[in-house]
Amino acid sequence: MHGVNSISTNPDERAALLQRLVAPVLAELEQTEAVLARQLSSRYGFIQTLVRHIERFRGKRLRPALLLLSARAFGGEAPLATEVAALVEMIHLATLCHDDILDDAATRRSVPTVNAEWGNKAAVMTGDILFSRAFEVLGGLDDARPYKQLSHTARLICEGELLQIASRFNAGLTEEDYFDLIDKKTAQLFGAATELGALLAGASEADGKKLFLYGQRLGMAFQIVDDCLDLMGVETTVGKSLGSDLKNGEPTLPLIHLLAHAETATKLDLLRLFTPGNPNLTRENLRPHLERSGAVEYALKVAHDEIQRARDEIAFLPESASKEVLHDLPHYVLARES
């Protein structure tokens, strides 16, 4: 079983891996970037400053890449794919903007968050602009399926965030509760991206649903890894504020596993630690318990299992460069910096 070091490998190696993986859709990703840049613009100076700042949160554009790769796996003839991929990313950026407020995060991608730079009110409205603009464009497309799928997904994301707020300092949260929460918060958008890519390229609804399950399982693994990084990662490597889940009392899979399997005396100590406003509730104080219990290794095994199930969902696809990338992309998810 790989430990936490398996998700914090050399950044140059990760970048090279992703470059190789997205090579089949690099041209389409560049078109997606152009669409996104056009949509993230305003004639008002302050708003332009805010939305351009959001572009500095540029990650690896994983969700657009998944949509484009899924379209390629079904032939690639999908004229709307690059535009819809950009709108998926815009929705994702909106959720990041709101997430940073909820988590009181100071940095993302090694740059200040909108809330840290301009305050929560500006950050809320920036996220709202991104959401509303994305759905304004989606509503004008000739194909109604992206609007229907992504509006449904956006509602689930909001539900997931509310469930996370409701779970704060709930030491009795079960693994089932946690999986439901991260499915809504993270995995549904991954699934929507892969399903839409397939459908826009002419896949049947049944095959589209298989691609949804692939993306959903990949998204589950992505969030589990993210939660492990929040507890055990290094901020300078990950590039964003860490420990916010713990500080906010949000039980993640390693902590849930730790509490469920701790001996009585240790569990009582942990429950005393896991209380609102406790200055001792830190990653440093929790780390020895996590290391002794193997809780992070357990969580990473769950992530590995989800990835294997994701690969099983696309076994039916004919052999192609895109299928090979979809099969190999989980290597990047399990060895990423953010």
C-alpha cells in the first residue's frame, strides 16, 4: 500500500506526466482556453480585475480535458465540446471562489484567494458572476443537454457544500455520509464532464452513463486524495492553504477511519481535541495518531479501489489513444500537487 508520499511526487514529473496525457486533445484545450478567456472578461475595471485574478487559479484543466478526451473516445466529432468544456471549468472556478470563503483559505495555486485579497463580499459576487455567466451561455446553446446536466450538477454541488457545513465537528459521521457528501461536492462535476463529452460526440445514453460513472469514480478518488493532502501535505508543494478541513471541523475519510478504530482512551482524547475553537486541533497534533493508525493509507486504498472501478467502466471502449489516456489519467490523480 502506498503511503502519503505517493501523492506528493516531484512537480516536474507530474507536469511532464500530464503533458503526455493530454497530448491527444491539446489543440482542443487551447481552444477551450480561448473560450474561457473570452467569457472571463468585463468592461468594468474592478470586475475585470477580479475575474482575471480567478484565472490565476489555473490548475491543470482536468475537467475540460476529461470532457474532450471522452468526446475523442467516441469519435471526436463534437462541435460544442470546446465551448461546453470551458463552461464546465467556469462552474468549477465559481465553486473554488465560494469554497475559499467557506474554508477561510488564504492561498490557492500559490496566489492569494479573492476573499483574502478583496474580502468575502467581493468573493461571493465573483463566484456568482461566474455561475450566472456560465448558465447564461449554456441556455443559449442549440443543444439543451449541457444546460440540463450542469444545472442539475450545480444544485448537487451546493447540496454537498451545505452537507459539509452540517457535518462540522460531527464525530459520528459515517463513511457512507462522507461518500455521499464528496459525491455531490466533487464527483458529480467530474461525471458530468465525461458524460457530456461522450453525448456531444454521439454516444448513446447508456454509453454516456458509463462515462459518467467513470468520471464520478475518478472524482471520488480525487477528493479523497485532496483530503489526505489537507492533513498530510506540504503547503509549498501543494500550493494552497492546508489544514482548513481540520480547522473547520470537517470529518474527512482518514479522520472518520481513525475515530472509528481508535481504542477507547485514544478515542476520548481525540474527541476532546475535535471540538470548535480548540487551539490544539492542528495537523501537527493529529499526525502521530494518523501515522500509528494507518488511516491515511486506508483512505488512499479506497481511492485506488475507486480508480480501478473507474477503469472497469470504460473497458467497453474500442482501443484508441483517448481510451489509453482515460485509463492512465488516474496516475496523475494519485500523484498530484493539488
